[in-house]
Amino acid sequence: MINKLVDKIKKVDAPIVVGLDPMMNYIPEHITKAAFAEYGETLEGAAEAIWQYNKGIVDATYDIIPAVKPQIAMYEQFGIEGLKAFQKTVDYCKSKDLVVIGDVKRGDIGSTSQAYAIAHLGKVQVGTKKISVFNEDFATVNPYLGSDGINPFIDVCKEENKGIFILVKTSNPSSGEFQDQLVNGRPLYELVGEQVAKWGETHMGNDYSYVGAVVGATYPEMGKILRKLMPKTYILVPGYGAQGGTAKDLAPYFNEDGLGAIVNSSRGIIAAYKQEKYASFGALNYADASRQAVIDMVEEIRGVLKK
Amino acid sequence: MINKLVDKIKKVDAPIVVGLDPMMNYIPEHITKAAFAEYGETLEGAAEAIWQYNKGIVDATYDIIPAVKPQIAMYEQFGIEGLKAFQKTVDYCKSKDLVVIGDVKRGDIGSTSQAYAIAHLGKVQVGTKKISVFNEDFATVNPYLGSDGINPFIDVCKEENKGIFILVKTSNPSSGEFQDQLVNGRPLYELVGEQVAKWGETHMGNDYSYVGAVVGATYPEMGKILRKLMPKTYILVPGYGAQGGTAKDLAPYFNEDGLGAIVNSSRGIIAAYKQEKYASFGALNYADASRQAVIDMVEEIRGVLKK
């Protein structure tokens, strides 16, 4: 799956991923109104609005992007109905041949970690049958519990040719509270990064590992160091746009082959029509605004990578 | 809710929580057979088996335990149908007046962390309505992302009078890979523990905070230190029984008031009938075996606390 991700990034020449993190206040009124008219102000109504909103964005962008990253929390908050919309979104994106990164940040140990891996990447045994569940292509995973948490994911990844992205240095302001603490003079995130590189060696694709890392765009100096520590690791880069990361901050995350990183934008793409820059599209044409925002983002990043 | 948890622990005189972590191979054949006969070897069939299995255990133990801790991964691996069984289990346990600790180990930042908090502890806004979702009483949370990840949970906890347990030192063998790294001569888990105590001060119950900690039974020396660092923090203690923690290891986790800790057992209770000790109950009476295992566990812990 890492090979497919790299191939798709090359094919569309766009090292980006669209974060499908629907918030109710992003969804244009005409969609919410129609969903509530059919299902009422219920969890089903909310889930229907989310699904229709996502579908519009995917239909308008799937030919120019390699991947999507649905954030499961935004679905989970609507309970079972929300999770049905998550599953529908995953399935639909896969039918459009997009690589799907489930942003689930799960992390536990042993058989529990295995259960999460099965839920998101594998197949569950039911009697004599093996059944796919949410079936994303990649999942994000939290490293705090160590190898006992990561290895069960890697085992499932090996069986299924799938991958994970492990949190190393997150994009948020308080990420340093624990991640930046110095251990023998070096920040903890470097230790985690080194360990990610080691875990990655156990499941390699052609040029990159199936085991990737999450490093926020908001810390380019740290990105530079981590890039060197993890040369075969694909880096998923959140924090571009709304969180403050700019295109020029992104260069250090890439290798000299122009690969090795995939930059996420969520709000900046899916709610583009709410920005002044794209306001002329109007809420009805929100998906066209998203397409334009993708084009602009890709152009910005290409500009930086050419330098 | 922390007050309710403490009251319930006092009332049944049992500082324990039953981990409802159903694995298919724990479930007695008569239950699985009946479920597959009705729904086939499907996710629905697996979910029905899990639900019936849980219900049996809850019916047999609810009057002698204060709380349950369903591990959501074990449900999530069966997808939407599994999560319906999770929700049914939570609802049923609450109808039996048990405190429900959702072992979800979620952790993200900002609005995403808020969405998880809403999913598990709060109410979601849908149009003009606010709707409860999974509605556990407590949730477990991962601290790796720092305050940006924890504060949205605390905000929802304040609104709802609910609580969280933050991972500090987990029970697994590799937990030390990152958690034990020395920062200025002190292990990272101590820093996390101190921060948990600080977060806890912002949302206090009568004697203990709504913000608890997870510290594994397998590291009693560390438990002793963390108990002192976090005097007002309730400690959720996994790792007793199957993972190797023994009753005598538990004393340091408690305060002198005999409170301050709640010990989890999952497999040791819910699959008790599979142990030689309880084999005479037989698979048909698995729930009675679970009840006896609860009685024995409570007696063991009481013995240690009296010393």
C-alpha cells in the first residue's frame, strides 16, 4: 500500500492528502436542510449531511489527489450513525481508487492493539469466516505504549499489505509538554522517530517503509532532523494551513527525490468556500471551491519543492 | 461521577472493576451457536454473541461490583455491529447502576479531542438538539499530545460531571520504551503523573479528582511513587491477574483511607470458567464462575488492604 501511495502521489504529482474532518458548521446549509428534512434533527440526519458533504468533495477532487484522511472522531461523535457515514466514506473513496488513511490515533497493547488493527486494516475471524471491517489502507497510531502497541499493527499490516503512521511530533502548541522533553540531551520525539525507523525496517515497500510517521508542519526545524533520522519513512504532515504551517515550512519534510512526505489539509480544503479567497464559489458550489483549493495548495507545494 | 464511583466502591466494599473485553474464544459455545444460528457467521452474529455473553456476566455480578470497563477495541473489531453491542452493553450496565469506564484510550487535539470527548462522555449538537452518544461515565485518554489533547476532555467532563483516566504508566512489558526514559533524572511517567495531578486540580470531586490515572499493577514500585505524586488522583490499575500483577502488589496504589485505586480484571473474571479453579462451574454456568471469581478477587484485595 505504501507503493500504491507513492505511485499515486507521482501520478497526480501532488504530495497531499485531503482531511475529511467534517464539522457540522462546515457543511453548507442546503445539505444540512435536506438531510434534516429527511431524517429530522437526529444522529441519522447529521450522518446523512456528513456523507453527502463528503461525497461532493470526493467527486470534485478524486482525480487530482492521491489520498484522503478521514478523522474518525468527527464521525464517532455522532455514534453508530456517524460511524456508518465513516464507513460509507471509506468505501466510496476506495471505489474512486483513493488511498484512505484512517486518522484514528488508536493505541493499546497486545490483543487489544491487534483488535484495533483488525478493525481498521484487517479482517476479523467470525466462526469459519474472515470478514473485512472498516478496511482503511493506513491508520494513525499512538506510540506511548511502546512496541507492545505497535507490533500487533505491523503484523496485521504485513498480512494485508497495509501501513501505519505513528505519531512522532504532533502539530499542536502543547505537543512539547512530553514530546520535547530531553532524554540524554535529545528530545523524546527523536527517540520515537528512531524507533519508528527501526519498526519500519521490519516491513519495507520498494523505497519506503509501510511504517510512516506523523510530524507536524508547525515544527519545520524538528521536521528537518526527523527527516534525516528516518530516511525511509514516509512522513504524514498535518498542521498546514489552518494550524499555521506554510508551504515554505514544508521543504525539510521531503527527501531529495521529491518524495517522502504527504501534506494534509482539512479545513483549508473541505471548507474552502468559507474563505474570502473562494467566497465567490458560494455555498452551493462548495465542492468546486474545494477543488480550486486543492489546485492552489498543490501549486504552492510544487513551487517550494522545485527550489 | 468520581463521587459516585467512590460511593459505590464503599457500598460494595470492593475496589474493583470488571473489564468487559470479550474475545470470541472466551464466549461459551452455547452462546456463539445460538447467535450464529440466528444471524449466521456474520458481524451481527458475533455482536449478538458478545452482547449475550456480557449480559450474563453483568446479571451475575452487578450487585457486588461498583463498575465495569468495556474495552472498545474488542467491539470495534466487529465494525458497526460490534459498536452496537458496545453501546448496548454501556446502556445495560448503566441501567444496573454500574459506573461505566469506557476503555477507549482516545487522544487527539483541539476540536478533534473535543469530538472524542463528546462521543464518549458528552452530548453532540445536531441542529437545535443536543443528543447523548455512547455516554460512558469515564473514558481513558492518552497523554502523548499534551494539554491540547486533555483540556477538551476536561471541559466536557465539567459540563457532564464525568471523568477521565489518563495513561501514566501502562502495565505492558514494553511500556518503559518511552514512559521510563529519564528526563532530568526522573522517568517521563513521573512528569506525566505530576501533570495529571495538576490537570486534576481543575476538576475536583469531594475527596478525589474527576481526572484519574492509569498505572499498571505490574510496576508496584512505580505505583508507590506515583501514589505520592498524585494524592488526590484515583488510580485505575490494569494488569492484575492474567498480566502478572498479584494482590500483594496492589497495596501501594491505595491511600491510607483504603481508597484511591480501582483494580481491573478482565480475562480473570469474564473467562473464569476456563480456569482450572472454576472449571467445575462448566461453560453453561460461566456467569456463576465469573461471580465466584469476583468474590475471590475482592477477598484477596481486602486481605492486602487490612494489613
